[in-house]
Amino acid sequence: MFEVTGVSKTFGDLQALREVDLSVQAEQTTVLIGPSGCGKSTMIRLMVGLVWPDEGTVTYKGQMLTPANVLSLRQKMGYVIQEGGLFPHLTARKNVALMANYLGWAEGRIDSRIETLATLTHFPADGLDRFPGELSGGQQQRVGLMRALMLDPDVLLLDEPLGALDPMIRADLQSDLRSIFQTLGKTVVMVTHDMGEAGFFGDQIVLMREGEIVQIGSLKNLMQSPAHKFVTQFIHAQRRPLESMARGEIVK
Amino acid sequence: MTRTPNTTTSVKFTALCILFCFLFCTSTQAQEIVVGSKKFTESVILGEVLSHIGRSVNASVTHRRELGGTRVLWNALIAGDIDLYPDYTGTLSREILAEENLRDEADIRARLAEMGLVMSRPLGFNNTYVLGMVETRAEALGIRTISDLKKHPDLKLGFGNEFMDRGDGWPSLQNRYVLPHQNVSGLDHDLAYRGLESGTIDVMDMYSTDAEIQYYGLRSLVDDLQHFPVYNSVIVYRVDLIDRAPQVVKEILKLEGLISERKMMIMNAQVKLEKKPEVQVAADFLAKNLNVQVKIKKETAGTRFWRHTWDHLTLVGISLFGAIVVAIPLGIVAFRWARGGQIILGLVGIIQTIPSLALLVFMIPLLGIGGAPAILALFLYSLLPIVRNTYAGLHDISVGIRESAAALGLSDGAQLRLVTLPMASRSILAGIKTSAVINVGTATLGALIGAGGYGQPILTGIRLDDIGLILQGAVPAALLALIVQGLFELFERVFVSRGLRLKGEMA
């Protein structure tokens, strides 16, 4: 679906990506993970054309992303960010319908599409006419997801979609999201910093560090045959606190 | 059969053409003149006298009254915005043409002729500057001459704003007499009399024909070193007026030598102390001295109020509308084009720091006097709050929101129209509201350059010490500011999404 080939990107002095190659498979969920500043967010923003590579290319279905074609290609991608990115001056319904209205869809088509999406994302119908400021964080993310899905895109790009939510809501939305992905059979690229979440969603996990990809594979793959010491360290760093405390290793 | 009607028609048509031509030609032959006057009573009275004379020979006369200062009138005369105005020989030689070292009236006349201007012979009175003190106070301190002031360096001096800066004013007077006074303030000439009466100042500059000198019982200090020149009252007019309105010029020159100091002082007193309107005083003078009968068109308080309101609304309406149309795009450009943006914000900021009166006067060489320069000045003043708030409104939108809009696949224009501008609308409206309120207030200064509006009664009221008249301008101006603010608040309720106001309440 996406082919990232030899891409480098710097922001000022910071080298965000160094000659990275990545292939994103259709109808699979690819999770980008790594510590802060590893380049995972830059990677997903390259795919939707919010940043452009200094070197190398990004292709979508064999078509190279350029400023000339990015507007039409974006309409085939759904993009959701951590805080939802909802427009506060529009109700949930108008946020979701914005692009369809812009493209001149008939009202009936828009309404039935929104109804389908509300059911799919378990979003309460009476919330549709509320403004983002009147919705909880979890509800806002569901609206963000509906907006991304409105034009029935081939790809969903999610940049830490659950990062700003508290743990209970997060768990709820995690399972809802996974069932949505399974129902729709879309290609999904997701950024997270949580290994558990990566394992929960990812058919393919891409572990990054300092602008480079360290290893690509399933969670099992990463745990059983790490390509680098860092892979094990990263997985353990996330697992250790709770397990260690459970074992009584940290006593205060 | 068909020929006859055709012929009649063409005859009728020709006759009509001749008639129109006749009307047209006579109407262009009708003498149109514009009289100017400065914003003190004597000048306004003389301006009315000139206007009456013009009308008595069927000229169409406009009187730009109470313009703010000698320079405004002079520039307007040079530019041809006014045709004639009353001035004084001393002012011409020592202030307007101060650098040229003109010694007598012949010098002045010759120099003016080079500029395409003509100066009449003196009208008959000398209105020189004098320094004045309250009689009892001067007596107690033993002050008779300007030189005597040196012995009292603690006296508080208050001079008209123009006198503070004029070539023949305070700086040269201080040099000539070597006066040691430190406590010198500039204030409005008409307010200075009240300052003297209340004791906030001890010495002020007076015009020797001011009615207040007798009324307040003031002592004129002797100019023992003869610092002040003679200020013979004259009329200055453009040389082309002789061709354009020969009759008007002929009649006006009958004023030469006609107005004695006493007559002028009485007229000043009738206006300032007896509160007679200048038009009436001028008409009475002409009836008595030139046997010219003038019919005065009386304007009721109501029509005057609506005229001021209309003028004021025109000034505010056009300048504010123009500012909105220009400033919002400028704000957008400032935001999108990072480096140029700082230049734009800097420029509109600099405009805001120019004192409003100075900005108004700068406009005169470009646009003359009246509504146009005032509108341009107000327009420039209204830019900053709108540009800055548009910029800030766009700037405050988070990167996440902006990228979400871009990632949807909206074009740049659609992002602006559907997302970022509506989100910035609250800030933009707040900027417009600020501009509007400042604009309504600043527009009162437009009267100083002949733009009319609520500033007119304020200006006249200050000159005539008439609180009622001042309030006739000040109260409507304040109310208008409140109404404008209220309207924009209503506008905000309707046009700014509730979703944004919600955020404001939560924050």
C-alpha cells in the first residue's frame, strides 16, 4: 500500500529519519513504535504528505506522493491525531460531514453514512449535534475516527489515537477500534509508544530508534528473536515496573 | 404627413438643447467659492462676513469653518481646497513665511504673488499678541511690562498650542526677553482664559481684540521691547479667484479699512459673551456698514444634529468598512508569510503611533481638507487592531487542528474558509470592535480639518465656553461608540459558532 524508499528527513539540527525503507501491506495493521524522537510520527506524517522527505520517495499504491496529487490522495486516507483534531466551531456531525459537504455529497447520503459510522464506532446519536467542547475525550476520539472514515478511505493513519485518554476509556476504545479494523478490513498504520497496544493491534510492528528502523515483525517475533539488544530492552522497559512490583522486587 | 411631426420634434429637441446649454453654461458661470476660517471666534466671524458677501452677489459659497490651525488653512489654500480666508500680516511674515525675512507688507504681497496668492489691504484693525494677567494679581506683583515678568520666575505661564510653536511665539519671545520661567504649558486658547480666572495659570497669550480681556478684567502687559510685529487683519485669496468670481472679489475688497479695532472687539464680544451666532453678528455688521442685507438660513437644532450624525456615520462607516476589507487579508498574509508578516505588523503598528492630529494634517497635501483625508486617516488607524487580531486568531490555532484540516484533503483556500477563519472569527470580531470604538472617538477630531461630525459642536463649544454645545457632540459620540459595540456583540452572538464561545467559557 505504502512504499517508503530511502527516506531521510531533518528538522533543523535534528535528523528525524535516516534512509528509511518501509513497506506497508494492504489490509494489515502496521504499528510504528519506539521511544520519543525516534521518527515514528514523522513517518506517518510523510504518508499523508504533511511533511516531505529531504531524500527518497513515498509511494501510495504505486503512485509517488507529490504536492500536486496530495490533495486527491488524502481523500483516500483517514487521519486521526492524539487530541482528535476536531474543529471546535463545528458540531460533531458537521466535523464528520465537512469533507463530504465540500465534495458536494447529497444530504441523504451524508446522513445515512453518519448513521452507519455512529453505529460502528458506538457513538451515541444524541451526541452528534454537540460541539467538541461538550464531548468527553473518548467521544471526541470516536468522532475523529468517524471523520476519518467518512469518505470510506482505503487507509487509516492514526497518530497515537489513544494517547490522551485515561486508562479505563482507553481500554474500551482499544477493543472497539480493533473490532472496527477487523470489520472493515482496512489498511491501518498506527503510531504508539505502548508495547502492549502495539501487540494488541499490530499484524506488523515496526520498532524504531533515532530515525532508523531496528526491527520489523510480530510481537512474538520481536520477543523471541530480537535483532538487537535494544529490542529486548525496549520490550522489558515497558513490562518491568508492574511485573517487578508484582514479584516484590521494588519495595519501599 | 409623417414629416410634420418629425420636424416639430426636431425643433423641440433643438430648443431643448439650447435651453440645456443655457442652463448648463449659466450654472458653470455661477461663482462657486470656498471660504476658510481658523478655529477661533474672530476668524469664524470674518469667515461668515466673507460668506455673506459672496452670497449677496449670488455666488455659491461653502464656509469651511473652524479649521484646526494656520497650517491647515494655508495648505488648503495652496492646494485650492479653499479660495480665501482671513489672516494677519504678522502671521504671514513671522510664521508662515518666517524663513524668508519679509520686512513689510509690500514684501509679503510680492512673495504671495509669486505663489499665486493675493493679499488685500488691511481691514482696519491690528490684532496683535499680548501677554495678559488678572488685573489685581498684576497690580499686587507690580507687573506692567513683559520685562517685569523676569522678576517673578515662579509664575505659571499657559499659552495657546499654536503660540507655543510659532515662529513669533513663546520660543522667540523667551529669547528676546530672556525670560527664566520653567513652568510653561500649552493649552487651548479658549480654555486658557478659564485657567487664568481659576488661577491655574498666571500669564497667558491673548489676541488684542479678544472680548475676554475686558470681560475678565485682564491687564495687557506692555511689549516694551517690541517683540510682536503688527498683525493687521487681511484677506488672502487665490489669484484665480479674480477671474472665477470677479464680483465676489470686488465686493469683498470693500472691507478694506472698514473694520476698526473697536468694531471687531464688539463683534467678538457679541459672540463670546452675548452668545449670538456668528452668522447673525456678521449679517448685522454688513447691514450696518455696507448696507448689504443678508437672509440667514436658520438651521434647527434637530437638522444640525442629523447633519453631524450623518457626517460622523459617513466618516466611521466608510473608514471602518475599508479597514475591515483590507485588514483581514493583511492579517492572513501576515500569518502565512512569516518574514513579511512581521513587516506588515510593524508597519501598521507604526501608523498607530502617529498622533491622530498629525496624521490628519499629513493627509491635507494629499487629499485636501474635508471628509476624504479624515476617512483615510481613520482607515489607517483602524487597521492595526484588525490585522493583529486576525493574525493572532490564526496563530493561536494548534498545529494539530491545522494539520487535521490539511490531512482531510481540503485545499488551502477551503481550509481558510471552512476551518481556520471561522475559528479565528471571535478574535477578528474583537479586533473590529476595538477599531470601531477607537474610530468613533477619533472621528471627532475630523472637525479640525473640516470633516464635520460630532467633533464640530465639541470644537465650537470649547471655543465659546458652552458646555451644552460640547455635550451635544460628546454625548452622541459616546452613545454611538456604545451602540457600535453593542451591534458587534450582537453580531458575535449570531456569527461566531457557539462551539467557540463554549471554549471561552470553560477557559
